[in-house]
Amino acid sequence: MAVQIAHINKSFGKQQVLKDVTLEIPEGQVLGLLGPNGAGKSTLMKILIGLWQADSGTVGVPERIGYLPENNPLYDQMYVVEYLQFMAGLTGISGSRNTEMVNDLIDRVGLTPERHKHIRELSKGYRQRVGLAQALLGDPQLLILDEPTTGLDPNQLVEIRALIRELGKDRTVILSTHIMQEVREMCDRVVILDHGEIKADELIENIPDLEQLFHEKTYGRI
């Protein structure tokens, strides 16, 4: 199912955060929301997952959605496998299906060596993998990732980017970032947001110079 976003507006007090945002994202596409801090990226994502309500406009999303928030809140005192089994149980996945799904996800996101560690013992990169595994519980048709590589070291960046690209092969992925290299390496398409408005919407293959486009559309800001 395609993601359909039509004429979304959102304000907080006197500040309008999203202005008539309209997008259609086909199934199986990795879309990057690129923009400066405060552009409206996280607000749009929270509307898509139903956490916030738009002031006006409509959204159409698949039934199964996975979400990785920017801060990736985890229960540090729990073991990796214990945490994922607990979260799977909260979504109604029980018994042997719970065990099988968690084991499969641990293997898929590269957590097998860390599965019996406490989450508090994990590096930032492995914590992000736990968050991704949690977001994939229930096999979502749409995966929404808010700044998924924030704070990672260079080696972790390479691994997480490759993992997200792999995940995008069989589901729709929307990720937010303010880093142009992230978009080039992970996304099929980029939407540039600035001050809550769509300034550009292009397939990556059609953009000869993403940096130039970004600076043009955001009035020279980085």
C-alpha cells in the first residue's frame, strides 16, 4: 500500500510547523526527508504514526507500521533477547511465534553476539540495532526512522546504513536526516523540507548535485 499524505497543516501556537504538505510514497521506496533542524521532519513522522493529529489534511498509511524515534528509548536493565520478547508480547505476539520472530530479527539486524547482554552494556550502534529490531516486530509494511544514525561512529554508520538499505528492499521506508550523505547512500528519493514546506521532491538518480539543490532550496543554510 502506498503512503498518501494530502494537504497536511500543523501549528503549535502561532508557529506553523507544516504547511500544506502533500506526498505519495509508493510501496517499496526508501524516502529521505532532508532538511535543517526545525524543518518539520519529526512532526510529519509523528502525524504518520498517529502520535499527533494534523490541524487539517489527511494521511493514508498501511495497517502495520514500525517506528524508531530519534532518542530510541530502551529498557537498559533488560537483556537484548528479553527486551525484544517482552516488546513482541506487548504487540500480541506470543508463544513459539514470539521466540521465532525475535530470533529471526536478532539474526537479521546483526545482534546475535549481543543477544544475552544487558542493553546498558551495548554500544550506540548496537542500541540502534535493538531499536530497529523492535521497529520490525510484526513485519511492518511501513518503517519510519527518525534520525536513525545520530551519534554513530564511522564504522557503525556504514553498518547501519547498509542494514537500512537492505530493509528497504521489501517494505516502504521513510527516514529523516539533516545529512546529505545519508540520503545519497540509503534513499531512492529525497524530499527537502524547510520551514514546514516541501522545497524539492526528486528521485536521487535525477539529482546531479544534491548539495547544490539543498542549498538552493533552503536559502543557503546547512
